[in-house]
Amino acid sequence: MVMRAGLSLALAGLALTLSACASTTESNTGRTATEQLLLARASDKAVEGLVLPLPLGASVFVDDAYFQGEGTRYAVSAIRSGISDAGFSLARNKDEANAVFEIRAGALSLEQMRRVFGIPEMRIPINETLNVVSLPELSVYSHRDRVGVAEFSGFLYEAKTGAPLGAVVPMIGTYRIRSHKAFMVVAWGQQQAQPGQRDPGSSWTEF
């Protein structure tokens, strides 16, 4: 009897061990990590090849007073980085600058498009009071595109006199993530952020 009781206790302990679970804590921000990534990458692409109608080495103050909205702080930093990469110096204020670059955002948001090969999910009214019934999707294949869109523009003026120096045509960047699903079950193609292998020193650039 003692042996049988010991065996029962051992089996119970094993069952508890196998049924153990783990829980994680998540923070709920205004936008998901994927949405933030889409906007950040679109902003980076928008400023690639930025050129200003100024002599190289000129000092530029970036005026972002009218550059408002969610995600704009990263975009402003991307614009400042683009100006620096183009060979201009960044001024801390208007008094130290040769020119002021007043920037504005035409777009800094997300678009989504979904294509379905089959019958998409539908909501159908069933009576005169417009009560609806939802019919589930019945598809062989579908894919979803999530696209970050960034469009910036601005104009330059002389810091001391306010005289116009030129306008910068809209800088446009997009970044797309596409995910696929077959038979409404098998999914692939979602974005995954994973640490990569780097050689020593490859994470920085010497100026």
C-alpha cells in the first residue's frame, strides 16, 4: 500500500510538471511594433538621397514646429540624418544657421490591402431592421499587404533675413510587409525582427 501511494504521488507530481505553463506580460502602446517598424522604415526611405539647394557645408536649422502627428519624432530625426549625410551641418538654433529648413508632413501613416481568392468574409442584412449575420471567409488563398507611407516636404529661407532660398519637392518613402495564408490555416511571410550576426565594428560608421 505504501509503495502504491508513493507511485500515485510520483505520477501526480509528473502530471503537474508536464502541465506547467508560462505567462508573459505585454505593454499595450498606441501602435504595434509592426506598425512602428513600417513608419520608421518608410521615413528612412523617404530621405534617401536628400539634396538641398545650398553649398556643401552650409549650416541648417531644421524647423519642425509644423511637423506634428504620431511617429513624427523619428521622422524628424531621419530628416536631420539625411541632411547630415548630404554634407550639411546641423545648427542648434536659427541664430547659428545659414538657412532654416521648415519641414511638413504630407503623410505618415499606414495603408492595408487584402486580396482573397475565394469568398471573403461578409455581413448580410437578414430583415427590414438591418440586423446582420456574419458569414466567415471561405478562401483557398489570401494575402495582406501592410504599407507604411511617409511623405515629407519643406522650404528653405535665409536665417537672418527670411529671404526664400528654395523649396524641397515631396520626399516619398514606402515600406511593405506581405503575409500569406492558404486554406485559411497555413500562414507565412510575416515580419520577424531577429538579431543578426555582425562583425566587430560593423554596427557603426566612421565619419
